[in-house]
Amino acid sequence: MDALNDGIVTLNDAFWTYLLIPLLGLLAVYFTVRSGLVQVRMLPEMFRVIRSQPGIAPDGKKEISSFQAFAISAAARVGTGNIVGVGVAIALGGPGAVFWMWLMAMVVGAAAFVESTLAQLYKVPVSTGFRGGPAYYMLHGLKQRWMGVLFAVVITVTFAFVFNSVQANSIVGSISGSAAAFGFDTGLGLQLAVGAALVLITGLVIFGGVRRIAHVAQTLVPFMAIVYILLGLAVVALNVERVPQVFADIFASAFGAKEFVAGGIGAAIMNGMRRGMFSNEAGMGSAPNAGATASVSHPVKQGLVQTLGVYFDTLLVCSVTAFIVLLSDPTYGETAGVAMTQNALEANLGGWAVHALTIILFLLAFTSVLGNYYYGESNLAFLSAKPGVMTGFRVIVLVMVFVGALAPLDLLWNMADVSMGVMATINLISLAPLCGIAFLLLKDYTDQRRQGLDPVFRREKYPQLTGVQCWGSESDEHGRPATTS
């Protein structure tokens, strides 16, 4: 097992250093410049459009709203990446990893805008609303079905299988921390029990379809995120005199002026960017699968909303974890998982905070399992619409949740890095030739806003756009073709 883990680490380091980070950085900067800093310039508009009301699907029920689509993606984003991943990044990369997470979020927000706008443009109608994502814009936009098939396979493995194993493992870790505090055995028996319970409750939700997932996500994610943020603010308030020093350590470590672990600035950049991408998912091609489900009047609306999700995830929730950990004088150079955050909360707020974090992490990681599952379901539907295939997929997801409860933490995180990196590379390669379309739509949107209109997109205005399945003149105000049944 150690040899396998060491091999994955070596592959990860080379892949991220020489391919993924340069590719993501160059494209994100290009998108930022080409869009006129859309991720900052249109921040007020993001808050306006997230309140958009959905239409009615052919089955007579409401389609997925802009906020619900945001909640599905936030469910996948806000979880172990924010609580466990940030702790791992700090442990291995020092405080400087936090700076690189912040910087990455600011720049890759433009990539989040491009991919989710394209997902909305090339979405397809289904009986319950819409479905779409990178596989669909690779097929309909690039006319490269093979690429869409490859992406669909990779994202299904990455999110539904590998990432869900990571979420399950983190839930077990947090519950073990609470159980140990009460003197309970934290061995294999507890892992088996928690794994079985996760399988049961996950199965009850995922067999209910995207609407049930959306309702669970929009209920749990905002509430638990607020509770977690309040805990973090309490820690900051108790240590307010040390906050300036924490900022100083973050910036000093980020540029190698103060090295905390072997590797110095290189470790900070690598771990900050890896954990940042796992957390905010911008450019990975995951959030567009949720963004495409939204019922909105213009593709740019959901592109803006999904960009807001990057800020919510990294600049808010991840920063809370960073300050919780850094205000507790952590030990650098070791992978500590959720225990690092739990220990920091206990040191500042007392033993009760460990159990509060266990509940928070359980609910956030559980909603992440649901969001991850939906990404797999959406892309499996791209590959095959047979009911038997979908049922088999759900069973495999539940098996991987159970396996994740038992597997070693390091191996799971390293496998997640590999699969995440491959998926992001495929998506970024597809965004390069398609990004001009997203900027064309952005201009259409801003032109309508200057006229005082609530923007509505019609594809007839741009005859050069081919492969678009919705948004015709006969469509309703949410882009659904009037002939869909």
C-alpha cells in the first residue's frame, strides 16, 4: 500500500507542476483579461440574479432554480475540502498555502464563469428541467463526442467514486474524534457502523432524483455553513490580538520569507493550489453540471452565480478554517486530516466544539456526497439512458461510500488529486477554443442590462452558434423549447 501511495505522489507532483498548474494559470489569466475582470466587475450582479425564479418543467413541477443549482454545486464544494483539505494544505505547505488558495480563487473565478455559461448555452431539455455540463458542450459546441465521452467517464469516477470515498473517510475521522472524547472504541467496528449508516441515508436520497438532492442541499448547506462560520468568528474574537501575526505568517510563508516545512514556497504553492481546486472546483468541469440544471433567462446569469460560489467556498468558508487552524499554533509537516481542525476548535472553545464540528462536517460532507453523486448521474446519462445502468451506478456509489469509510486517508487524497487533475485538464483544453462564445454572450448580457432590461437570450441573434438545443425564438423565457414534452 505504501508503494502504491508513493507512486501516486510522484505522479501527482510531476503532473501538477509541469502541466495542470501552468495550464490553469495561463487560461484563468486570459479569461480574466478577456472578460474585463468579470469575476470582480459583476459581483453585485451575481447577488441580483441568484434570486431568479424558475419555470415549470414538462412533468408539471418547478424546474431547478438558480439558487438550487448554486446549492447543488455548493453541496459538492462545501465539505471536506473546506474543513479537512485546508488543514491538510496548511500541514504540508505551511501558512503560505492559504495565500495561494486565495489568489487562485480570485483568478479562476473567470474560468468558473466561462464553463458554467457554456454549460447553460449547450444544455438539453429533459422531463424534469435541464441537463448539461462539459460533456455536452464538448459534443454540441466542439463537435467532439469522443472528448465528451472521455470527460463523462473521468468525472463519474472522480466525483461519484473517489471524492465520495474522501467524504466518507472524513466523516468517519470526525466521528472517531468525538467518540474518543467520550471514551468509546474508535477501531474497525466504528468504521463499519458509520459506513453502513452512510450507505443507508445516501441511498434514501439518491434514489429520489435531482429534485430531492436539490431540496436537501438548499436546506442543509446554508444553515451548516453559517453555523461553521460563527464558530470560526468566535475563535477569531478570542484571539483577535493575534490576527495580524497570522496574516503576516500567511504572506511571509507564501513567498518563502519564512519557511515552515521542507520545500518552502514550492510546498505552499502546490498544496494551496491542489486543495484550492479540490475545494472551489473552478475550471475542473464539475460545477457546470449543476449550473446547467438552472432555469434562467440568459446563460450568463448562471455563469455569474457559479462564479459567486467560488468566493463563497474559498474566500469565506476556507478562510474560516484557515484562521481556526493558524490561531492554534499547529504542527507543520504532517497530514492531520480533520483532527487538526478539531484540535484547534477544542483548544479555543472547549471540548463541546469538537462535537459541534463533527455534526457540521457530517452534514456538509453528506451533502457533498449528494452533489458528487449528481455529477456522476448527469454524466452517466450522457453515456447511457438505460434505467438498469443508472441503478447499477447508484449501487456502485454506495459501495464506494462504504469503502471510503475504511480506506487510508493519504491514499484517498492522493487518488483524488490524480483523478481531479486529469478531469480538469480535459475540461480546460475544451474551454480554450470555446471561451470566445462565453464572452460573446457576456457582451449580449451587458448590452441588455445597459438598456435597463432583464436579459433574455435568443440564439437566432447569433446564427454562428450551432449545436444549441434550447434558447430558440419558440422557447419560453427560461430557454426551454416549446415543443418539448
